Amino acid sequence: MRQWLEGFLPEETDVLLDKLYEYRKSLKGDFDQKIVAMNALKEKLLEKND
């Protein structure tokens, strides 16, 4: 299953996941505040791709 999935995922996926992990660790506040921050980052990234 893993090999099958790796065939569809870009090679940069590991780097992206590491960066997201570091970003999540840097967030302060409770769970709800972290969700708001992550959603804001997602929206910002999506705007760049339009």
C-alpha cells in the first residue's frame, strides 16, 4: 500500500510534512486557536496557487 501511495505523492511530501510539523509545534494557545492559525495558513497558501 505504501509503495502504491508513494507513486502518487510528490517527492517533496516529506519536506512539506516536516515543515508543517515544525509550524504546528511553534503555535501557541489552545486547540481552537491552533485550528484558526492552521486554517489561516491554508487560505494564504491557496491564494498563492490561484
